[in-house]
Amino acid sequence: MTARSEEHEPEGACPKGMLPIPGGTLWLGSPAGQGEPDERPERKVEIAEHCLHQREVSVGEYQACAKNKACETLPTQVRLLSPLPEAEHQAQSALCGANLADNADLPATCVSFEDATRYCAWKGLRLPTEAEWEWAATGGDDKLAWPWGTALPADENACWNRRAPCRVGSRKAGAFELHDLAGGVSEWTSTAYGPYGGTPPDQNQKVVRGGHWESVKPGALRPEKRASHAVSYRDVTLGFRCAKSR
């Protein structure tokens, strides 16, 4: 039987390492004529107050879950849509967080949706929904262009256009005092991917939000930008943070 991580906090408070996110009304996605086709039509979503990790989950934090046998060992290999030539596979896998030196404060990467879900459950938490993620990244009612405001991405506020990941929380905090909602690593959400207001979503494909350290175009870091991956997918630019309902 695995030990469950207990988060002790006063009644109603967020667990250690998490911040309170107020509820409100989000216009999810982008208005007509803006953004990508899968970001439209913009629609109204009610967001309940919740807690969200201030930073992305780190290698050291994930390894504590594995040590308690609640998680499998942090993966050391990528698992993409189609196999790569062996040399390329190993070259990419070398950048998985588990394989990097001095990695305790680097983001836990090469984690699948199942890996991320298992970690959050061990903490008594869950992955954020797509709408919760966008609400946080746009500053809630402020509807910011970027998590930090109106300025374009720069090295001081986002880990991007790099050849290796940055330490979690190493860039300035943005909306709600959260770090790395743009840049760092892209993050799993609990939401199945599909068109807004269209055909039923594919439960085997989950929405991924946020640009990452390899992103080279500012547009890749926009809070509204959507991506998706199969639940078994693992990549060096993909990680997660957890949420908790209040």
C-alpha cells in the first residue's frame, strides 16, 4: 500500500505551494477574427474559486511521489506519436527532466497525462481544467494579453526560445502571483480536446496549454492558444501543475 501525501492547512486555506484563485466569468477562447480556429467561438464559462500550484511540479517533487511508490519512476524516455530513429529518440530523451544534472528544481517532464494525474491524486489534488488554466493565465476578470500584462514575452517573464528548460519559478510571477503559465513547459489539463461547441471531444486527447522553453514565436505563448496530446504522450517540453477545488 502506498503512502498518500497529506496536505495540512487551516480549514478553507490552500495547501502549501498553492495559491487561491477567485471565481468569476471567463470568456473562454478568442473573439471572431482573432486567434486560431479551435479557439472559437468564444464562450462564457463560470469558474469556481479554487487553488492552483504557484509553480510547475518539479523533478524533486515528483521523485518524492515515486519514492513513496504512489507514482512510477519519473520517465527517462520520450513517447511520441510515431517512433523516432534510435539516435534521435535518445537525443531527445536526454533532455527529459530525469536525465538532466542538478535537476531537483527543474520541471518534471516526459510525463504522460496518466503520470500527472497520479501525482496530483497522491497530493489529494487534480489537474486544472482548460477553463481554469486560461482564467489564471489571463488574470481572471482582467483578461490580460499575457500572464504578466501587455508586454511581449521577454526572458525576464518567460522561459522560452532556449535549448534547455529553466528552473521552476525562475521568471517573474504574473497574474495571481503564479509562475510560468507562459513558457517553462506546456501543461496538461483535465479537459478532453475538441472544438468549442462542436462535436463531442475525444477523451483520449487532452488539452495542453502554455508555451514552453523551445517555443520561438511569441504567439505560441498566448494564454488562449490550444494544443492537445494523447494521454500516453511524453515529451521534453511537457509538464504540469495541480489544482484543488475549494
